[in-house]
Amino acid sequence: MPFANLLLRARSRKIWRDPVRTVLTLESFSRTEADGGKDIGSAAGKVADDELRGHLRRHTADELRHAELFRTRAAQLRSTLDLPTGTGSEAEDSAYDLSRGRPAAEVDAHGFFTSGLLDELGEVAYVAMLHAAEKRAAQLFTVHRDLTRHDPETCAVFEEILRDEQYHVAYTRTILEKWSNNGRASEVAAAKSGARGGHFWSAWKRTGIRSGAAFSRGVLHVLYLTLLLPFGLFARRGAVEQGWADIESDASSGNSSKPLRSQY
Amino acid sequence: MLILGISAYHHGASAALLRDGLPVAAAQEQHFTRERDDSGFPTRAIRHCLRAVGAESPDLDHVIFHERPLRRFERTLVHQLKAFPRSRGSFAQGMFHWLGERLWVRGRIADELGLDAERVAFCEHAMAHAAWSFFSAPAHEAALLVADDEGEWTTTLLASGAGTSLRALSELRFPHSLGLLAASVAEFLGFEPGRGGERALMELAAHGQPRFAERFAQILQVAEDGSFSVDTTGFRFSHDARRRFGPQLEEWFGPPRLTNGTLRLAGADTRDADLAASCQLAIEGALLALARRLRQRASADTLCFSGEVARNSQAVARLLRDGPFESVWVPPAPGDAGLALGAALRLHHELDGNAPRNTELLADPQLGEDLLLSDDAACAELPDHEQVLDALLERLLRGELVGWVRGGAALGGRSLGQRCALMDPRDAAAARRQLASLKAREDFRPFHPVLLAEAADEALELPVGGRHAARFGRIAAQATPRFAEQAPAVVHVDGSTRALLVDAQRDALMHQLLQRFADRTGVPALLHTTLNGRGAPAVRTEAEALDLMQRSAMTALVVERRLHTKA
């Protein structure tokens, strides 16, 4: 199992065990699939290859159907859900993590490209990127299916979508092979390599940044509980300032006529 | 003299360039990264500003940053410590960001631009807001009110301006902040603060009754001297930007609403709308007290209002209606998007106290990048602007949704008529149905009109003192009964509307389109909304606009003089 999938599995496990986050995640998947469907539909109107156009149109219908499947399942779960009556403790904050407008950030969804990318890259690179994305989506949804086995209906949604993903991977591969056999082998190879390379490079960068950030935060956490403890206890005793501060008579104000070269 | 202003690490990172005191280019980073309210370092926006005037970084005489980073860091650290040990989670997060980048901003700017670090100056956040509102105002003397969320220590500033000089009078300090109060309540109701959440809160308020007004009077206490204080027991914003409300708020008002959860605004349970209405009322009350205090200290008749809270168009209307000033000016981009310009203007007038002002040029916010056209777009090239207007009018009269994109991007990320979708405002149901395919926004949120400036009196109950602010759609007004009947699609549930007044001087083409539409229908307005994808600012390229047409019910798109129609 790829390392990235292990990480995904670890991050996703908690989410699929939490009913509120499950609903929000399914809703975010629904939006992503709907957007992806519209984009692919838009791209279908622009491609020159008739066979590809036919596939893209079916792909569009699949994505929109997936959106509906996710939406319906989310609605079913939402109707049975007791929304948290959270007490606001730190431990319960995670239940609201997805309520800050970045619902897709926590669990990787099936990414989509705007059809403008087709104009920018050309058909070959576009299909190569689509192929790489669909392969990745199939892996992601396999993980999500495995983690939702405790919820057979949600699991069934992923099962059904996975079947379509296999078709998407297959048709994009077939089209690339066809172009490759028609004298465009080097163009196809470059596009596939670009799509793959981009994916691996992004994953590598992501892993590096995440591990570096986690380490730094760990160090800062230790500093907070040791070095800053006495200062923290002292600062708690101070009252919070209230009321007007008159700037002309208060030289401590940053808005007084301090030199503009000063950072303080 | 070339001065570059930079704002970063706050929503709406931007850059602006002044040549001899006049803005020649300004752009937000979000325009290039396509991430709404991008708060990173505005490398691309800086590059655009320099390229727009054919300059290179060594040509810059001065560079100014929109805040004093060490003061801001001091405030952050003090409040993290005051919240010990509850701030243990947010401390690591916040310090990681500060130690990793923000504290070293002088070096970062110098490195990016290849300049000596000594040429980088710093301006107080609140004074940058004040400078932008005053130096863009149609008045040479004004009282200045900045009501913001957060900066260094100052959250609220009273100041005065005369000619080319600014004078700070008094300030209220963190954590007493109207902007953070609104952001926290918006977050509690499932909206995203800093990315339109506060605006959604204001719009939701129209659906409710302020039945929690008493509680909010305790949360936001207004003193007799016009100052206010926020009871922070219900909030965590003083030390945690990840979640601003605290457990006490849940005890007072019940559980928070999750994003996409059912909004409680009608029927037996109107908790969410009532909460929004109570918050709005409390904020308006505090602003009125501030304005009265300011009037005592500054003798001018014009109020220049800026900061994040100045984006609240209903509060602006209340300030004009019930406040002590004859006119209220709110600049285009009154929030953080205007900070780079404000900082640059402050430095310019600090360096040269005798420099003249040119408010007409300053108030033109179309200083951003021109639309990027596609070379191979299949479309009909219209011979002249007459044909453009005919093409648009014909479709609008048929009740179709059309897009119109031209010229430079406006500062603030919203359309001021140049990157928009338009519709006939007479049929509210049809408009909402068609716009649902373009805009993923909640049903309770209203759409707004572009309106012939000459028709403002017959359409709006808007005092003359609000006209300038209405030219940039910054003030709400009650629609007259006749206009509400004529154009129901652009009138909110409380009978208000936030019109963008269009005169022939600022936008001749839009003015002509409105005039022709009025001649044919008797309605001097069109429904107008920014043409943008979900979570993105107004479109940057022709291809992006085309994409939106393909994905929505839009039937036609006019890009400069190129007409695209949907097959």
C-alpha cells in the first residue's frame, strides 16, 4: 500500500467514525463531483476527437450521478443526525473543523480541472492529467470504501462509484494508447510523465512541509509549557485595557507620529 | 517619485503603486492566485504593478508595508499569554507563522525586490485605512472613523483629515473590536469570516427580529463617552483565530450552526436570523456612539468610514440616517484590499506635505490587470459599442442571463460593472432560478442592482450625503414602493437594496445600457452580480468567463467587443 494511502487512511479514519464530519465530507464530495462533471462536460464540447467526446460525455453523466449519490446519502444521514450540542471544550472542537468553509481540505476528494485547462494544455496533456487524476481517485475511493464498511449504505455508494472510476481510468488509457499508436507516442509519453511527475512532486513537497511543520509545532508546544509558563501566569493577572486611549497624549500608541521606518 | 504599498498576511493581500502621488496600478494577490482573499505575500500583485507602468524594482523610491509587525507581534504574544493555558493549541500555530515569516517581513520585501532594507517603511494598519478613505474622499476636510477587526493594537480609530494631513485623535484597543465580534457571530452561524461571512450575517439580519438585543447589550457595552467594550467571556478570538467563539456563546444561544446546516430563519424557529439581527443592531448602535463622539472632536461635515466594518452597507446607511454627519463616504475596497494604497498615500503625504490631491483619479478603482483575452476563442467580433449594447439589450429583454466583461479589474474583487452577470430585475423567481446555476449562494441572500444615477431619487430613499458611497455600491437604502414593485429581484426582504449608481462620467457604456433598458421597460436598473466561480474572485480571463457561461444558464457573454453565445 502506498505511503500516501496510509497517511490518508490514518487521517480519514476519525472522520468516517464521526457522523457530523461524515455528512459534511459527503456533501463536499457531492459538490466536487458536480463541479468536476460540469467541467468535463464543458471540455467535451471543445475536443476534436469524436471518440474522446463520447467518453467525456458519459464521464460527465457519471460525475453528476456521483454528486447525486453523495448528496442523497448525506441528506439521509443529516436527517437522522443529532447535531452536536458541543460545550466548546478543546476536545470537541474537531467536530466543527469542517464548518469553516474548507470542507474538502481535510479529506482528499476527487479533484477536478477547469475546462480552461484544455485550452491551456491541449488534448493530450489534458487526457493524461485526467487519467492520472482518475487513477488517484480510484485509490482514494478504495480507501474511503474500506473505512466505511461499518456503514453499509455509505460503503455501497463508494462501491458504485469505484466501478465508474475503473471505466474512467480505462477509457483515458485507451485514448492515450490510440494517440500513441497514431504517431504521437513521444507527445503522449511526455504528457503522462508530466502528469505523473507533477503528482509525485506535489506529494513529496506536501509530506516534507507537513512533517517539518509538525516538528516545529511540537517544539513550540514544549516551549509554551516550559519557558512561557511563568510569563503566562504573570500575564493572566493583568487587566485588559478598556476605553479611549488618547493618541496625542499617549506616546505608546502606534498611531502617534512615530517614524515610518520603525517596525514597532 | 514611485512608491510601492504592500499589504500581506491578512485577508486581501495587495500591492499598489503611486507615481507622484497618483495611483497608477493596484491589484490583489487573489486576482492572480484565484484564491479568494488570498493572505500570502503578494508577489504576483507587485509584479503586475511594476509591469503596468514599465518600472523595475530599482526604480522604486520607497516601499511601505501596511502594518508595524513588531507591534502586531507584541499584541499577539501578550494575548496568547493572557489566555494561558487555553492558548496552548493556537500558540504553536500562531508562532509557527510569525517566526517562520511575518517577523522578517522587512527582509522578505528587500529580498523580493532586490532593495536595501532601509528603504522599506511601515505604516500603522488603522492609519493606512484612514489614509485610503480620506485621500480618496470627495471632501478636503473630513472626520475619519476606522472600525476594523484587528491590526496592531488599534481596532477602532478616530481621526481627522484636512488638506493633505491626517491627525489621529483617539483609539480603542484589542480585544474590543466590532469586526471580530461580527466575525465570531458569523462563524457561530456557519459562515466563513473574512470571506464574505460577515456580509452574509448582515444580509441574514433582515430576516430576523433582534430578540437577543438585551444579551448583545451585555456583550457589546457602549459607554457614555462613545467608547465600547466587548465582553470576551463568550469568545476566544483574542488568542485563537481558528475558532473565534467560546462555550459561553453556546450556553447563551444554543449549538452553533454547521456550514450547510439548516438555517433557522423562518417559521417557529428563527434563532439564526434573530441572532444576526441582534448583532447587527448592537454594531450599528456602537457605530452611532462612535460617530457622535467623533463629531465632538472633529468639526467636519463629512465622515470617511473605513475598515472591515465599513463593508457593512446597512450600518453605513444607519450612520448616515441617524448619525451626526451630513454625508458619509466609504471608499471602494474599504476593507483590507485598500490597505496597500492607503499606506502608500500616507507615506507620500508624509514626505511631501504640499503635494496636491486628485480625488477623481483616486476614486477610480479599476487599477487592476486588464482582462486576458483568448487568441482562439470562437466568437462574433462586434464592430462597435452600439452593437455590444444591442446584443446585450436584446437578450436582457428576453429575460436571459448574460455576462459582460471588460477593462481592468476593480480593487476589492467585486465587479463595479466591468466583470458581471446581468439580468432583467422584474421577475424575481426567474432571476433566482437562473442565477442559482451561476452562484452557489444561500437563498436568503439578496441580489443588487446597477441603477441609473439620475433615477436614484425615484428608486431609493437615499439622502444626498450617501450618493458618493453609492457610486461604489457601499451603502444600502430603502427602495421606494414603486421601485420595489418594478424590480423585485433586487430588493431584499426588508425593502432595502444596495444599488451601484452609474453615471455617464464613470461608466458611459453601462449608463447607456441602463438608459436603453429604462426606455424600453420603464425600469432604470438591472440585476448585477460579480461574474466569478465558487470561491474565486471576479474572472481574470476570457476562458474563465466562457467556462462560467458553459456551466450556467447564461446564454451569452460579451467580452470587450466579442460576443459568445451558447449553442
